[in-house]
Amino acid sequence: FQRLVFFLLSASIVPNGFNGMSAVFLAGTPEHRCAVPRGANLSGEWRNASIPLELRGGREEPSRCRRYRLAALANFSALGLRPGSDVELGSLEQEPCLDGWEYSRDVYRSTIVTEWNLVCEDDWKAPLTTSLFFVGVLIGSFISGQLSDRFGRKNILFSTMAVQTGFSFLQIFSTSWEMFTVLFLIVGMGQISNYVVAFILGTEILGKSVRIVFSTLGVCIFFAIGYMLLPLFAYFIRDWRMLLLALTVPGLFCIPLWWIIPESPRWLISQGRYKEAEVIIQKAAKINGVPAPAVLFDTAEMQDSKPQQQQKAILLDLFRTRNIATITIMSLLLWFFTSVGYFGLSLSTPNWHGSAYINCFLSAVIEVPAYVIAWLLLRSFPRRYSLSGTLFLGGGVVLFIQLVPADLNVLSVGLVMLGKFGITAAFSMLYVYDVELYPTLVRNMAVGATSTASRLGSIIAPYFVYLGAYDRFLPYILMGSLTVLIGILTLFLPESYGNPLPESFEQMLKVK
């Protein structure tokens, strides 16, 4: 029974992998230049010389956003003058792309960038699309926990799967960038809610020994499998609407799971629905071949034992003393910058050398050993050194990329992969470390606050990638520096490995 729940809940995470990173291909920006209309009275020579050259990445390339003034070129063409010899091109007046753009079809047949011309003056819209998806993720993180407490884990799990699949399908029919982006925000809300609720349901049904494996290897590796499938779909389907349709269909395979995945017995008991909880537990016993008592819960007895009044905590409790305030501020920074590094490297795959599809696949594959290493480190080594070491590795190698000679492309991609490996391993250890640092009263709130900081990091990450348009190495210098800095800061946090979970503020460990 537990194996079945483990596998099916993990499998329900697969669509999150490709929805979470689909913007890499849906909002891909191909090479582009100003269109020169067929009706422009230009000779072939003048048509070829109509786009000025500009310095980009150390090489002279045709401008993406400017052209020489066509009226002047038509005059020179009519007079029989030749570009370069009779007319000095550098002295000619330039104008923006008044007739639209010509896009290279080498990598993408169509994306939302080519559909709605999100280039030049509007190039800020492409990273905003991804940022607003992560705003949806932030909103979903807030509401999913409360909704599943109110309406049940299973109901919300399948409702959010439906939101994710349904609104992804509606995006196919978007008639404007604004419509696409609003729907993408709603997909983001469904995506994270589905992930969080599957995580809660799994931890409540599975036994203690399986729980850590589920929360590190199960959920994370199935997310990585979805992420690996994304470039595979995108490679064979180069049109963004058809790609989105292909990414939506697997969500329909989750429908039969409604009849197999059970509600959380713990949640049912907390709601006083003992009969339903009893049915699920007896069914589990039957599948496992274990005899179950005829009556598990004496309803009258259960209703008599009133739950103890729990002391309520407020957000300010995370800053109650100097020690807890320091731990909270450092944890918020740790989550924020680790998230910027993780999503910055994940979303920048099209900017690396070589094929965007192979790069994205490698970026997904490297997550599997990262999760396995994180799990092994959590089992055997002190938390501070494990986290700090993986962050140093991730940030350090990303900083080194700028020193790699331009002709050693494979080495620079290898360093990005190693950086992604370190940051992914650190990211997957943060949840466990957070749980161990805070006392029971504020533990849930602390995880909520720090993961909110992580969402804010993911919202600004697309703009770190966007800086690559101005300087190829700038995103890596910023992400590498911040990751190394946060790796140093981690060494000042208390060590929780081998200590019992703190129950009160007095039992909290002290900052070094």
C-alpha cells in the first residue's frame, strides 16, 4: 500500500517538471533582424547592406533592432551608387524596425516572442512572462496549505492538477501576450499547489523511514524526470502552440489516480471523520496482507478526548529574540539567493553554447545525482558544512566561467552543469535544515516564510538571465558571487545534525 502511494504521488509530480520550466522554449528568443519590405526599391546589394553591424560578444553581427533609413537607401540605389565604395555606411542615418522583424527558424518555428514581437523595445516582456508564472507559484504556495487543511488533501490535489492542465490548455488559444501571461500566472498557482499538497499527503500516509526518501528522492527525482521530458517534446515540436498541447496531454493520465490515491487518514481523523479513515486503514491492511482490528476508532471515545488548545504563533515570533531574528534573516537570505542561482541557471540554458535542447536536457539530468548526493549528505554529515560546501562548489565554478577561453565551449557548459549540481543539492537540503532549526510552535511558519523568500528569488531570476543580453558573463558573475557569499554566511548558522528537534524557543541552538 505504501509503495503504491509513494509511486503514484511521485508520478503525479512529473507534469510539474515540464510546466515549471516550459518558458525556456515557449518564450525562446531566436536570432532576429529588421524586416526590409519587398516593396522597398532597393538593389540586391543595398538590401544586403541595409542592416548596420554592431559589436556583440566580441564579434561584429547584424543589428537586431536598427536598420539604415530606407528612404535614403532607395535614393542611393536609384542613383546607382554602391554601398561601402561610393557611400560610407557608418555616416548614414538609422531608424528602428518600422516593418517588423525577420526571425531565424533554425531553432524554433514559432514562440510567443515571434508571435507577438517581444523584442527590442518590448524585450522586457519575455522575462516578465516567466516572472509572473513564479508570482502564481508564490500565491499558490500561500493558499495551497490552507485549502488542503480546509477541504482535504485529496480534493485539493486533484483540483490543482485540473487547474494546471485546464489553464495550460486554454493558453493554446491565447490571442495576445497579456492573455497568455495571465493564464500562465494561474498555471503557476496550480503547479506549486499540486506539488505542495502531494508532498503533504505523502508525508501523512507514509511511515517515518520512507518519509525522508519520499521528500528528497521521490518527489524531487520525478520532478527532474518531467524536466528531462521537456526538451525531448520541444525538440520534436518546434511550434509553441503544438508544444503546449503536447505538454498538457500527460495531465489527463492523472484522472484515473482519483480512484486509487486515498485521502489522508490523519486529516480525516482531525475532522472527526473516523469511519472514512477506518475504511482507508483497513483497505491498506488488506493490500499489505496484515490483519486489522474490527474497530479501529471508538467514535464516542474519540469525540470525548478534546484536542489540547495549542498556543498560537504570529510572524513576529520569528524575530522575538536577537538569536532567532539572526537565524531568520540568514535563512531568508539563504533561500532567496539559492533560488536565484537555481532558477537563473535553469532558465539560462538557451544562452549556453551548443543546442538549447541538449543543454536543457543536461540541466535536468544533473539534478538526479544532485538529489542523491543531498540525501546521502543529510544522512551522514553536519548540515552547515554540507550546505556551505555545495554552495561554494556551485557559486565558485559559475564564477570561473568568465575565465574560460571562448573556443572551449564544452568546458564552460561543463562548469555551468557543475554549478547547477551544487546549487540543486543545496536547494534540496534547505527544507530539512529549516525544520531542524526552529521550535515546534513556529516551525510551519518559518518554512512558509523562508519558502516565500525562495519564490521571490525565482521571480527576479528571469531578469538575471535577461542581463546576458548586455554582457554574456554578467549573469554568471552575479549568481556566482551571491552563491559564494551565502555559502560563507551559512557557516555562521547553528549545527543541527544529531540534535533533537527544538520544542521551545529556549531549546533553539545559538548562532555561531
